[in-house]
Amino acid sequence: MPLPDVIEMVPWSPPSRAEVTVPGSKSITNRALILAALAEGETTLRGALWSEDTQVMVDCLQDLGFMVNVADEPDELCNRAITVYGRGGQVPRGGTRENPLELFVGNAGTAARFLSAFACLGEGVYRLHGVPRMHERPQAALFGALRQLGYRIESPNDRLPALIHGAGPRAGKCRVSIEDSSQFASALMLCARVGGWKIEVTGENAEESPYVAMTAKLISAFPQRSGSFRIEPDCSSGSYFWAAGFSVAHWPSSGWQIDERFPKFLPLPKKISRRGELGDSIMTAIVMAPFAKQEVVFTDLERLRVQECERVSALRTELTRCGARVKEQGDSLRVFSSTLHGAEIETYNDHRMAMCFAIVGLKVPGIKIKNPACVKKTFPNFFQKLAAMGAQILDATDSRSSSLREDDLLA
């Protein structure tokens, strides 16, 4: 049974010392899938996230001709053991310009960027396309870097849809800016060993970008010839539960994910930057800021504007709808201590908007979440997890506001 179009969260206090588990990291899973496909022999990814974004990547690898087996993992509903049969750096041949091999990436930025570089290692033509929002998201810096390496990329506006003309490994040098997305550098780095590419990363944070650093560490640790690799829990997903008053089991300490730091930002300080302090979990901090004792300023939010939705504007709009006082100044948000009230929240088909305001709804009566099923992008059992811990979630499309069962809350 699908989630209702609108749900209502019922405020509650979590049980003391409550601990919850979260599924595997999306960022690590999709990077590991590319590395496994480029490795020799079979590699099994343990604890891999199974959500819309990672399913899209698996589907694309299978469409390319890779054998990928997916098995349930008993400890976590939305984790899988994914075995990829690598071809030692060979990418199966694409189609022709008139009949390209189609790769649908949905709204998965990691799939769109990583597969653009990956397809260049094959021969023939590949057409990458996604949902309308993905066609609005930036690709220009990545396409430019691939052209510097000698590959032909056809796109009238340097976005998707695009035709990637694979030409196999071609040793060369390129420069890539990560001002719009660090995924551009990560896409090139994941394929650099096989491609023979040397990459210079430019732009704000350059080599210090936490997601670029994650990619470098993962490449170094990943087995190149068969083996097993463990995916750690997703710290961005875990941030919602820390904000709700839970602790999260098996919290990573590897330093790979910038959002591993989130618990250290509770209670919220007076200022938080997305540049080097928090990643996507800064959205969780933003929606918690009205409950802080002092105003909180969030800076360097420019990348939030080009993700699943224009997140800076969306956060300001929906917090204001709930009664919060919020000022948007450039790429910063100033959130003042406020008394919130109920409201119907527009999620903009953005999984993180839905999860952020669900946590607000555990503190404020009358918070209704539109299109809650959008959480399937990265955390299909998010609402099911909350219900399992005792939270009450109502069907707000029903005039009686009937309580939903745990089994009804899987996106």
C-alpha cells in the first residue's frame, strides 16, 4: 500500500536512551558500484543502500551489460548485499548516434555525473537522461573536463539529456571546477585509473571538499580484484534521528562522511557553514534552528540551490509557513528563535525536505507533509522507522485522520 498523498505527524517525546539504525550511505554506495564495475572479478558490497538513487545506478549498470546480483540483508530493510561482476576496466559497447544505448538516471546526481565519465571508457554512443529536474541541474564543468580529455559530448546547453561518445581509455590531463558540484571531480576520479586521466581540481574548497576527499579515501580502500566491501551507515540520514532525540547505532568514525560531525553541532552554535562543517545535514540543522535559544546563521549555502530543488528558497518558504522568522541574505539564512505552528508543507519532490519537516512535526502540532513518498530517493523506510520507535503518523487525506500502521509507511 503506497503512502498517502499527505500525512500528519503527531508530536511526541522519544523514549529515553532510544537507539535507531539507518541504512547505508548513498554517497558511498553509488561510488562503490562504479568502482566494483571497473574492478576485476566479483565484488560484494555489504550494507549497501537500496533506494531510488542506488536502484537507478544498478539498473544503468545492468543496461550497460554488467551482471549485478542483489540480495536482502536481514539486519536492515533498506540495505542489500550487491554483487557486481567487474570486467577489469572494460565498459560494454554502446550504440550509434542514431540508436544510442539509453541510460535513465532519474533525479540521481551521482548517477548522472558518475555515469557520464564512466560511459566515456566504453566504445559507441550512450544517451544519458533523467527526470525534468535532473535536466535542469548543472553538468557543464564535467562535460568541459571530459572534452579536454578528448571525448565528444553532445548537449545543446551542457545539461542532460546528452550523448556521450565513448572512445575507451585515453590518457590525458584535465581541469575541473567543483564550484557547482563536487560530484564532477568525483566522477573523474572514480574512472581516472582505468582512463589514464590526471585531474586538477579547482574552485572553492578544491582538494579540501569533503566529498572529493571521500572519493579519494574510497578509491584507496577499495579492492581492485574481487572481494567484499562494507558500506557504512548514511550520516545525512542519521541526522534526522539525532535531531529528534535518538542516538544512532553503529555511528561511523572513519571521517569519510562530513555529516558524521552532526551530533557535535547539538545544541546548535550561533553560526554553521556548509563549506567544510556540515554537508546535507545542514538542512536538518536549519529546520531545528527555530527551537534554539539564540538566532543561528547558516552560510555558504549556494550548492543547496542546484540540488533536488532550490533548497535555500524552499527552506525559507516552508519555515516561514510554520511561523518561523527567517531572513535570506545572499547564500545565507538567518533563523531566529520562533514559536512554530502547524502547516501543510510542500516538499518539492525533495526527500530531504520531507524528512526535515517530519522531524519538525514531532515537536509542533499540525505539521502535514505533502508527497511523503519522495523519501524513497534515499530512505524508503524513513517513516516506518519513526513508527517502529513509537511515533504516530496520520493519514491526512482521510477526514478522520486515521493512524497509519507501520506496514503502510514504506515508500
